[in-house]
Amino acid sequence: VTDFNICLSSIGTKNAYAVVIGRKHVINYCVTHFVCLFSCHKLQESLLSSNSGYSNYRGILNWCVVMLVLSNARLVLENLIKYGILVDPIQIISLFLKDPYSWPALCLIIGMISFWGVFSGCVSVGGVMALGVFTVLFLKLYSYRDVNKWCRESRRAKARTLSRPSVHKANGTAGYTHVNYPGNLTHRDIYYFIFVPTLCYELNFPRSPRIRKRFLLRRLLEMLFLMQLMIGLIQQWMVPTIQNSMKPFQDMDLSRIVERLLKLAVPNHFIWLIFFYWYFHSSMNFVAELMQFGDREFYRDWWNSETIPYFWSNWNIPVHKWCLRHFYKPMLVKGVNKFTAQLAVFFMSAFFHEYLVSVPLKMFRLWAFLGMMAQIPLAYFVGRFLRGNYGNAAVWMSLIIGQPIAVLMYFHDYYVLHYGNAAEGVAA
């Protein structure tokens, strides 16, 4: 009777009377109903199993972020306790003011605007800036020469299809008129190309309709803040670590060298990521907005790279477009096979990396060149044996570990070259 009453209360009075034929039948129905009601098992996979189809790992990602913040907070606290506050924004300015040899680099940059300048000795900081500016200018002028050459050849073939919209108003509604070759050969045209954030010249630059003042202000504030942040991290975090790495190098203590390398990898990688955002997003968007330059694809999703070539073709789009347009494709047209052309592109990139480091430091060591050329066998290994997340992890590992190795090698050689004799004299 008790089971019967429970069954009636669970299935409802109306439904119970509809199915009641006899007491035995109702009891059987109640047993079946209870079995279904209290069943707690079904065929399913564990959430962390690859066959479960589960993909919401937001909590684990938040945990990783929390652990990353806590671990690096410990490193920051350890650094402050050991070295104190080393950040000094005036120190960067004093590098130029106290050393007269730093001014020729500034003169070179200023003289570039009017196409004049006298090359003389440069210290490291000013030298890197001057060589960087002149390298960009060289690539721009090479593109300018190539495009106008193609236009002349096209004009001779009576195929005038290249045109460019010329904007008369700097803000508000823009008026567009098409300029054909050789109407583009003006001072205004070439100066506009020099200052816009691209290396590839065109007669048809996409233009934005107006200057967004709020967007411009945000990018400017980002530039100022991130610049100070990078300088502070270099002074507070990287410089002491690099200075403390000289003793393990002199003693050739492998374990200590690896420890210094891993300790330097974290701040170096943070600064590299900040530099990427500062240069390719904040700075280039600031200049593009100011010049009403419409093509803002300065980078793609290189952080999802599963192969080395994908990273190098997506993290610096202006350089990639220049290499593809003015170096790689012309070689293919001349009959060079793709593999040789790709090797030539890596070789040229390696040359410029070494050029921008060795000349300002006034020493020739080839570490940057060898680091770039090492990307070729690494690209083959990653593309051949690693796929998906494993390939992406290998790309990140090469970025995190590869750069500190070059930094330590250059600093060690620079220290030995300039201060090795003094250190030996003190030791004696």
C-alpha cells in the first residue's frame, strides 16, 4: 500500500487512475518508474579525454594567468630586494648629451629628410636608430625605383592601368582624382611615401576619409607609456642579469650559463612582446592615422604559427610584402627555383639583422646572422616532425630561448673587446 501511494503521488492521480488495471500491474509500473527516475549513469567520456569533445578551458586559462602573475611577482620582488630601484629615465637622455659622438647619428636622421648627411662615428644607441632609418629609406627607394620602372615599361606598351587617388583635404570629406604616370613623379608624392608606414610603393594607396583624433590620442599615449615601460624593464631587469652573466662565461660554467640564459629569457621576451605592440600597432597606426594611410595590416596572427615560415611571413607584413614583391618573385621570374629563392630571402634578412647589430657595436661576430640562418634547419624540423600545438610550442620556444642567446653572446664579446684587458689587469 505504501509503494502504491508513493507511486500515485509520483506519477499524478489522473495518470495513475488511467493506468490502474490491478494492484500488481501498478506495482510493476512503479518499480520501472523508480529505476528510470534514480538512474545516475550513462555512457560518457571524462572531460579531459580527447574523445569527450569538451573545449571550455577558460578556468584553466585563468589559472595559468594567475600562476604567471604570481611567479613573475616573486621575480619582481626578488629583483627589487637585490638591486633596489634602478629605473632612471634621465639616463637615456644622458647617453646622447654626454657623448658628442652620439650627435652624428641624429644629424644623419635629420639630413635624411632633405637627402643630405655626413656619415661619421656613432655610438650604439644612436647608431641603431640611424641605421634603422636608413635601412627603411633604402628599401623604400628601391621599391619606388622598381614601381616607376614597371610604369615606364607599361606606358611604352600602352597599358596605362595604374592610377592613384590623390587626396586634397587632410580631414573631412576627401576629394579623389586619379594620377597617372608620370604625374606621380613629384616631391609631394615621394615625401608622402617616405613617411607612410609601408615599404612598397604604389600609385594607388588606399586612403582613410578623415583623421580620428581620439584614435590618434590613444595610440600616442600607448607609445609614450610603453616606451617608458620598456626602458624601465631594461634598466631594472635585463641589465643586472646580463652583467651577472659575465662570471659564468669567464669560468665556462655550463650550468650557470644555462641558468643565466633562462633568467634572461623572461624579461627579454616580455620586452620583445611590448616592443612588437609598441612598434607594429601603436606607432604604425599613429603614423598611418596621421597620414590617412588606409592599409593597416602591419601584422597577422603570428602567435598561432605552427611553422617557422608562417611566423616570418606574418609578424612583419611590411617587410614580408617588400621581400615578396621586390626580391622573391623577381627571382622566380628569372628562373630561380622556389627553394633557392627562399634561401636567398633568409640570407638577405640575416644580413640586415647582422648589419643593424654589428655596425653600431663596432664589432663583427655573426651571431645574429647565424641565428637567422639557423631558422632554415629549424623550419624543416618543425614542418617535418611537429604539427598543430606542438609546432606552435616549438615556434614560441625558439622565440623565447633564441633571442637571449644572441644577447648574451654579443654582450660577452663586447665586454671582452672593450673591458677584457682592464679586467685582467685588476685580477692580476
